[in-house]
Amino acid sequence: MKIGVAGCGRMGLGMARAMQRAGLEVTGFDIRPPGAFGEFAPHMQIDPAAFASDRQVILSVVRDVAQTEALLFEDQAILTRAPALTHLVICSTLSPRYLADLRTRVPGAIRMVDAPMSGAQVAADEARLSFMLGGEVDDLDLLEPVFRTMGPKIHRMGAPGAGMTAKVLNNFVAATSMVATRRVLDWADDLGVDPARLLALMHDSSGQTWFGSNFDVIEFACDGYDPDNTIGIVRKDVESCLDAIDPSHHAGLPEALVAAIAAQTPRDRKP
């Protein structure tokens, strides 16, 4: 099985490396020059036609809807350049509404699977991602061994679209805990409580969250908001969730959460 990873950023590169370590034939594609990818450089392509020409399975790990459109239909247009492609795997976190529309535009001979993942860059690098899958059973049966090279936690959520819907709901909770953790660490500074000790306490008590328990290894944990960084991606993910739900449910916590993410300022890491 010839696999392509389109979008070898902070998540995609680790995923490609994990599959390669497991013995799979993997080629990466990115608009950055191959020299930016270290020892993986010989397996990178910047020519979309050369990248797509013989790939049977392509994982799209680009940032958002705009980059997905560019990859599939516009700037790179790989769907017109991939004669051997049988499966398109959407790993980016996108609006479930957009994903449903995308299915109507992908050629019928290409099977789509939604496989968004969770775990941050450290989990991608260490091959311990969690995947949320949506698709037809035979497609998931075929691809599950591929996903397991990148992480042991595989959740089959149901029919096409169910994986993406589950991911945006999961990320709403994750974003809420991120904002809450950052807020109480700022309060700890103000109140004279050692933030490191507070994080250790929270890990062992009712305040435990994935974000707080992994604060020291999550690469973006102390970043401020920027539309182009990971905190910006968190905001995009929350907005993807809101796009899927009834607009009458947006008021209150959802609106406040988006505003709080956009208000994040950088935080110094302390020992």
C-alpha cells in the first residue's frame, strides 16, 4: 500500500515518520522545501503531481478548510493527479457540515474516511495518537492497521462523518479545559501559589485534565493566541463544532470560550 501524507507540519510529519518506522511505504507532501524535514527529507515531495502520481491512500493533515480546498481542488488539485488513489483520509479537524459537502465533490471511485486525531505533536512524534474514525466498515477494516502504526487508541464512531463530529465535540471539551487551566495558573501567580505544585495537585484530584496533566510537554501550552499558531487552530476547532450545532445553542459558554481563546497571551514556562 503506497501512502501519502499531505501536510507535514507539527502533526503530519510525526505521523509519516511513525508509519515509515512501521515499515509502510510513505511519501510526504508539503509546500516547504524538503530540507525543512531533516532525515525525512528524502521521502518528501514539493511537486503535487509527482506526490500524487502513484499514491493509493492519501492522508490530508492540512490546517483548515481553505488548505483542504487548495490541496484537493485548487492550487495542488491532487484529486486530478492521483490515478491510483482509492482512499482519501481526512485527518484535519474540519466542520462536519463541510465534510458532508466534500463527500459530494470527491470522485465516486475514491473512498473517503474521516480520521481526525488527538494528542498534540508529542503524541504524533511518539506514535501514541488517538483516532476517531467515521466510514464504511470495509474501509475502516482496511485502514485500521495503518492508524495503529501511529497510535494504539482507535475509536470507531460510526458511519461517514461520525468521526469528525466526535472530534469537534471532543475538542470543545479540550478547549474548555485549556482555557480553564491557563486561567487558574494566572490566578495562582496572583495568589502566591506555585503553579507547578498546583498542576501536580490537579493531576491527582478532581481538577485533572489532559491539558493540565501534560502541560510540560504540550508544545503550545504557554503560547498566546495568533491566528496562525496552534492556539489559533484551537479556536478554529471550536468554531467547527459551533458550525455543526443549532445556532440557538451558540450563546453563553460557546461564545465566551471563543472569546477566551482569542484573548490568550503568552505565559512563561516555570520550573
